[in-house]
Amino acid sequence: MKKLLSSFILAAAALTAQATDYVTTLDINAGSGSKKYPKSTVQVQPNGDGTCTVTIKNVKYEYYMQEQPVGNIVIENVPMTNAGVYTILRSVQDIEIVEGDDTNISWQGPGYTALNGGKLQAYFNGEIRGGKFYGNLIIDTFKAIRRSLKLTLGDEDYTIGQIPNSGFEKFHTATAGSATSQEPNAWHSFMTATGTLASAVKSAVHTKESNETRPGTTGKKSVLITTGKAIFGQIPNGTITTGQMNAGAAQAANTGNHAFLDFSNEALDANGDPFYATVDAKPDAISVWVKFQQGGGDLAKDYPYATISAVITDGKKYQDPEAEGTEYKNVVAKAQNKTIESKDEWQKITIPFDYDTYVANGADPNAILVTISTNATPGKGSADDKLYVDDVELEYSSQLSSIKIDGQEINGFEPGTYYYSKVPASKKMTVDMIEVTAGAGATVTKRVERSSTDPKASTATITVVSADSKNITRYTVDIKEGKVTNGISTVETKMDQNIHATKIYTVSGQQVSKMQSGNIYVVKTADGKMVKVVKK
């Protein structure tokens, strides 16, 4: 018994120590353009406790034509989430950069920590799928080298945070008996359906490879979804899903007919893909290009809309539409549009995700079920409905929608404006006095630094990283503390008379780029005069 126990312990220790090296493409951008390093090595070493250490080896980047050697980037204690046949990795933490493997190179990265104020904040999303490594990593090295490092790892066949084959460029042949159809890779329709009535729906062709593409795309293909022949006296809607279709009832509206995902589902399609899609973060919205051509028929007028539904879950079993009387506690967010109009032209549909309704579930985002159908009502389509679909995208924002300083909105704030001067605060500025509104899964870091020359001045820096760890935005706010004396009350007041202003200030002394209707401003005119203006 002791010998057997010792063998188990040794086996576990060996498994813990075993590391896997992945050779992949590294695309790194430090602000002057990206450069690809096609044979980069990423080492993943499990720690035996559900976490791992990720090491990106011998990292270099190019900055204005000069190559800069960084070193080995080490991300420790990264949680490993089992996502069926895939593994999700994600972490926000302080990291370490050590010397690279070549001792003849003077690696710069080990010195970044001290220059960066004693820590290097990193934002990491990764995934191991099909024996390959994919990842996004942002390292906030701004204080050290006045720029941040953005790394993308992996081949171009998959993008972290996105649905596989979301541009519908790759197709495979699905079969059901003698029937065949072209299904987009990682997407599925009725030929791979399960359920008690699957045999009744499998032979119908609902998906086709199409050369019609949306305007402005670089892709060459889209998917065409069509309705099928009547079954049980009803027209089956054309449908594709990232999950698997289930045919379980004769009545189309019965929730026994649904799409579902489940990480425990071991079935694979004809291309070797599972019947689920992972998601590594919280997207703000889903966008999709569609061209809907509704057919004729008696029901067309009363049921005129196509539909798209996207549901983010933790990866446990979920179906859409939901089973009656079942409460799904694994839902993270939903985005749905049931009113896609027939326009016979390409239109872009963007649908925000609703997280607030499901926040009490406390579920982590690991999977997404996207279902697109030719009609929003089951069984109510027309026999010749056509729905072209192209370029599905999960959108992640690294911009803020508002900033408050000391309880007051910054006057004239715009998400795409990153510097603000002379913003007033009634007292000594602290981080707690900064309030922001960011995207659902974005990470926000706030910092306040005192002025070295003015005891009543400080600078707030707000850093926002998108939930997919792909983009970083930095807002800088110069703050004047205490009562601002600017002589505004002594200047003449006029109504807005198309005055040519060289500079515009709020009544608290904050300089802004433009005036908003109904507010009072002080402007400096071309002749140097200061005039108080009421903007019409």
C-alpha cells in the first residue's frame, strides 16, 4: 500500500513539473507599428493546483526601426479553466521580466520594474486549443519607457475573444445519410441535430457557401441560411448556431426544439470541432452584418423579422430558447435582436450585452451560444426566406463613457479625448475622488500624482484595458485643487454671437475644446479680450 501511495505521489509530482513548449507567432506593438516574430516560444507549466506559469521567451520588439530586447516574460499562478476540449487562461497581475536565454544580449526588461514604480501590471487572456497556444497580453510599461507593450500570440486561424470562423471564410461538408450541405466551420445547422425527431429534420439543406459579402470587408465569403420544406405542416426556419441543434418536438414553438451548448458534450462535427464556442472575457456588444430577403406567403406580413441571439454562460448546459420552468443560473449576459428587417441590402446590426439582469448568478464567462435564424418566431417563416450573414464580431471597449472628479462630470468630456486641463477639485485630490464608467469587462486603474511645483495641483491618470486584453487607453486629467481664482466674474457677459474664440473655458476655469448649448463659458477672442458667453 505504501509503495502504491508513493507511486501516486511521484506521478503527481512529475505531472506538476511537466512543461509544454508551444511554438507560435508573436505579434508585438509598442506604439510605432507591429512586428511579427513567427517562431516564438511560449512555455506553460502546470503548478498542480489548477494554475500554471506562462513564460513567453526571448521577447523583442521594434520601435522606430530599432529592435529592443526585452527578455522572458513570466506570468505566474494563472488560473486554468477547463472548457471542454480547450483550456482558458486569464489573469490580471503584477508580473516579472527576467533575462532571456541568450547571455550575449543585454536584455532591457529586467530593469523595467524599478523604472515603472516597482511593479509591472499585466493583463492576460489566453487559450490552449488543438495543441496550439493563443493569447493577448498588455504590459503597462508606460512609466518605464513611455509606452505600453501589446502582444498577440497565435496563428491567424483563431482570435482570442472572438468566435471561430466569424467571417465565414471556411466551410466543411455536413452529411446526414445521402444528404449533404456546406456548413461554416465551428457553426452548425440541422444536419448535425440531435433529439428524438432529429431524423425528420436532418436531410434538409439550410446552409450554403456564398460569394456575396458585406461592403468594406476583406473576406471573400459569407453564409446563406435558407428555410426548408414543410415538416409536420410547418415551415422550419433556417438556423445556424455555434452550439448544436436539438429536434425534440413536432410543434416548432415547443422548447424541445432549440440550440444548446454544454462543455461536457463530447460530440464533434465533420470538421473535428466541438458543438460549443469559448469566450475568454465580457464583450460589450455583438455586431453582425446581414442581408435578409423575406419570401412571400400568407405569414410574411405578420412575421416579418429575422433574429439573432447571443448568450454568454459558464459552459454548463444551456439551451436557447430556454426550457419552460427552468431557471438557468449559469447565464452571464444576453444580447438579442428579434426585429431584423427584410431590406434586400446589407445592414450592420450591433446589440449590447445585458449583464445587469444576470449579475446575481455570479457566473464566469467561459462560453457563448450564438443562434441566427431566418424568422424570430418558430415555424412562421416563408418557404423561400434567405438570410446572408457575414463578419460576426464581439466588441470590447477600452474607452470610458464618463469621468467624474470630486463628484462632478468633466465638462465637455468625450470618450475619444484623452487629456483635460484645469479640472477643479474642492480639496486635496485622492484616487477615491475619481469615478468612471467603463465597459462591462474592462479593467480600470486609477492613479494620482502630486505636482512637484504647485502644492494645489495634481494629475490623475486613468488607464483602461479592454476585456480581451487587446487595447489600452490612458486618460490624463490635470487638476487644480481648492477655489479657482480666474477673474471670470469680472468680465462682460454676452449672448453667443458667433464669436471667434481662440480659447474656451468653463466658469470654473477648465479649458475645453468646444461649447455646449445652455452653458456659460469664458472665451478669449482673437483680439485678446476675455468675454463671458452664454451658448445658445
